[in-house]
Amino acid sequence: MLTDLEIAQAATLRPITDVAEGMGLQSDELEMYGHYKAKVHLEVRDRLADRPQGKYVLVTAITPTPLGEGKTVTTIGLAQGLQYVGKQAICTLRQPSMGPVFGIKGGAAGGGYAQVVPMEDLNLHFTGDIHAVGAANNLLAAMIDASLWHGNPEDLDPQSLSWNRVVDMNDVALRHIVTGLGGAKGGVPREAQFDIAVASEIMAILALTTSLQDLRHRLGRIQIGLNRAGKPVTAENLGAAGAMAVLMKDALMPNLMQRLDGGPAFVHAGPFANIAIGCNSIVADQIALKLGEYVVTEAGFGADIGAEKFMDIKCRAAGLAPNAVVIVATVKALKMHGGAFQQKPGKKPPMEEIMKPNPAATEKGAQNLSQHIENLRKFGVPVVVALNAFPYDTPEETEIVRAAALSAGAEAAVESLVHSQGGEGGAALAEAVIAAADKPSELKFLYPLEAPIKEKIETIAREIYRAGEVQYSPVAEKKIKQFTKQGLDKLPICMAKTHLSFTHDPDVKNVAPGFTLPIRDIRPSVGAGFLYPLCGEMSTMPALPTRPAAVDVDLDDNGNIVGLF
């Protein structure tokens, strides 16, 4: 089979104006970025206000493994499958960060014959949205240090400062740094750090905001630390919010691209899924739902992180509710959860063990899938399982997964062949999703916003992770009292924990009922509109592996990109 890049480069692309026209957009509603990319003005929502909304489908997954389960491939491929069976379908995705693109994970344009194209543009600079996030973030960081240098008029407590600079690259050397070492004219020396750009609160704000005015208000609410009296200091206090909004103005418009079948795809925003919400933007979904019969969107990592946050944070903010949820699984990943083999990120997969039939490990690992299905049913939405098929999956293993899915309450469990066959390979999955989305559903949030902070945390820990108890560090206990006093206790909770386990420990696979979940700290993202408890150690600046993916990326003699997956 051809590489993802070879498949993408062989595609015949439609002018993006034709894609836009085919979905009902007008030329004056586009901001062109070449022939195959465009931004869409938010005012289109006013013109389409009276049009009924399409069906809303969320794609999520089992607990991820380093093998990759194909969640983005399924999101794109399902949209292509829906189009194949005669439905007007739009997929909405997050924009990938260049850090993972050049590191281990790779891009986020899909793969095989289920891709968004041109994939080189999407995985690299795209339309500059991440650069805008970085510029706005670093402007605020610069104004914080300038304020300290110019006599500290806000009486900032340097020990309380929590706003970091960002860069859109994996760079381990920037995890812990010292700034201001240039002497009297070089600023105030202090310890600091860089985060990767998509971990910035501004990226989460971009995903959750609903208008330019809302964006400006949210940027002003960002808390960068405390003054010496213990009161919050915001971006508004520093006078930075207006200029930050100016830098983010164009980034607020969703980006329109196309799939390999020529159908539309919105790609907008890219917040981290382990410390933020891991979803694309509300504004992209709002526009897509007025233009398509079906909108297929994606939530980052496993359902315990991405789907829970999608329901309890994004859907609350957007006033939207999914009609169906698709959980992506693979036999090989379930075998890994069942203990058949181990796989470390960046290491060569043990193909002999992966390809060896192992019904016992498949059945044991299917407990992970079952828990995710049971969890999602608590939200009141029908669930379909998409089993990404591989040639070495046996009929016995496939039937074990299907039976486990149906026993746990899934409406259907369907093999997906979108990677190798595109829309045609997703037709059966599309039909199952259509049937599920037609069933009555009513979104139920996991907790009320009025509940105390601890009650919300413990509800997520008990109902989603299946923890036996939650333990709070003294720092977390202090923060809970502080945020309650500030009136932030009514914000939703965005749990920050590893994506590789239901627990806080990435080495614990499958399911682990009754464990103790430690909360070591709780931090505010007041601009984005949530509190995020930290469960165990969390890094906001990834590192490059021993052999980064960047080593394989180059230009050929004709100036074409090669080696990009």
C-alpha cells in the first residue's frame, strides 16, 4: 500500500470554492488561503440561523495504546462513508501541532484513504492559527515580565506566576529555565518554563469561544497569578487582553478543507486533550451543523478523557448535544490491554505477538471497551463501536469484541475498512451510525455545575475511572478553598491525567476498579472556563524521541515534501 503522503499527493483536489459552494457557502463568506484552504466568516451563522441542524456524531476511542487505534481515520472515514451512502456529511477536526508531527505521534490528517488534504499544509503551518495563539500567549508573558521590571505596579507575587511562554515544537530543554539573566537591563531573574503552544489556555479559549466579543472577554479573564494580598491578577489588569484579541481575530474563523472524496472538512483549534478539552472549536461545529445532514467530530484520546470533557464542558458551553457516539477499537490494542504484549512509545511494535491469534487476551482486554461503553451510556446517547480491521484479525477475535460491545450496551459493533477503502469501506459503519442517531436521546451531564468542587471531581473519578477513593494533597485542599471563595466553584472540571490508563498511572492497562486517585494540585483556566485538577505528573512540553520523525522529512529534487508519514 502507498504511504499516507503518496496517497494524499496523488489525489485530484477540488478548488475550495467548489467545496464551499457544494455545501451552501457563498464566496463572500470565505477568506481564501490559496486554492485549497479557506477561512469561513462567523457571520454565516446569521444567514443560516433558521435552517435546521444536522445530526451530531462524536467519535472517541478505547484507552489509547502506542499502536494507534485510528480515531481520526475513523472520523474522516465515517464522514466519507456517510457521503457514500447518500448523506451530506461534514467532519470537524482539531489542527495538529508541529511538535508531535516531528516527534513520535505524527500528524492528524487521517491516513490511508481516509484523509484531509492537502495533508502537508494541515500538518505544518496551515493558516497560522497556532502561530497566532503563540503570539498572543507570549505577548502576555512579555507584559508580565515587563511589569515586574518596571516596578511591579500590580504588586505581583513572582512565586505565584503561572503563565508560561509557548512554542509549537517538542523541546525538552525548555521544560525548566531561568529568564532575566541579562543584568540590570535584562529583566527580573526568575524560574520559568515553556509549554507547547497547543497547551496554552488561549488554545482552549479558541475552542470554546462563540464570538469575537466572547473571545475578548475570555482573554481578559485569564489569571496569570496572584498579588501579594492573595488576589487574582488577570490579563485585563495588565492591559494585555485587547492586543491579544487583535492577534487572535483572524484565527477565530474556522478553516475549511476537503477529504479525499472531495467532501468538506472543518479543521479548527487544537487544545491538548490531557490537560484541556481535546476538541475542535464550537464555532466550526455550529456552522457545520447548519450546512450538513451529519457532522462527525472527534474528541482527543480515550473516552474517559476526551468524550467526558466533550459532554460536560464543550456541550454545556455550546448548547449542543450529540445524537450518537462512535467508540473506535482495534483487536491488537485490546490484546495489549489484555496483557498479550507490551509496547512503549517510539519503539518498534512486536509484530509477531500482534499478529498471533490470542482470543484469551482479546477477551480480557475487551473489558476496557466495555467500561467505555458503559460510561458513555450514562450520558444518554446511543453508542456504536467501530472496529478498525486488520488482515491478521481472526474471526474469533472479532466476534469476541462484537459480543462484548453488544453485552455492554452498544447499538452495534461494525468492522471499519476506511483506511484501505475510503468511503466504501465505511458504508456499513455509516448505516449503523444513521440508525443509532435516529434513536431518541437526551444528553445527561455527569454532574451539576452547582455541585462543590470535590463532588464534581469525585463523580468523574467514580463514574468514569471507577476509582474507589480520591486523595487530595495539601496544595489541592488549599486551592479548593481559594477557588470556592473566589466563586470559581461553579466552573466545570477538566481532569488532567494520563491518556494511557483509566488511572493516573500510565503503566496500568485495561481496567482497575477500586484504585485511589491522587489530586496533587488544581489550577484555574478562568478564561477557558474550567478548573483542571492534576492527577499525577503531567508534562505540558513533550520531548523528542531518540529518532524523531523529523529525521525522515525532506524535499526531493523537484521541491516536493517527502517522508511526512
